[in-house]
Amino acid sequence: MKMNWIKLDSPEMLQEMKAASENEKVLVLKFSPKCAINYVVRNLLEREWAEGEMSMKTYIVDVISGKGISAQIEKDYGVDHESPQAIVIDKGKVVFHASHGKVIYSELRKFAN
């Protein structure tokens, strides 16, 4: 089943994501539409994602148009910016992050709600 991406494109959405992480783990994917590697990583995640197994909310940040949001995530969570980058947040804290070829479904599955 296709992932239900929620665009993280405003300070209000960033606050909504933080609040959601208090009740469940959330995934944030930093994504550059100008890079082919980003598309490969995103497509592989979408292809393998199993909704019944992965009940976390999935947020996506366009690091080009949402540069400020991406920078705020780096500041708030202390995770150096990379793209593509997956960050799993639970109760307001980063419990996992990976970038490039290390963004794989089998690793994210370990954090399923």
C-alpha cells in the first residue's frame, strides 16, 4: 500500500508533527526533488511499505522549497542535515536516523508503532 505522505511545509505543520510524536512514532523523510538518489530511496520505501505493519504517520520535507523547515528539524533534533534522510521521532526525541543507502524499510520496520 502506498505511503500516506503528509507535507511538512510550515512551522504549524512542524508543531503538528512534534505533537503527534508524543502519542506515536513518526517518520520524517527529507527529500530533494532535484536528486535521482532521493527518488530511488523514496520509491523503494513506498514499494515495501506495509500499512498494517507500519502504522506511523509519515511526513515528507522538500529540502529545496522547505529549506527553513529542514534547518529547523536539524536544530530541534540535533541531526545533521542530509538528503535523502529518514528520521524516526518518538515522544519528541530522535530514536533513529539514516541517510542515503541506509534508508531502508527493514530498518524502519523496527520502529513500527
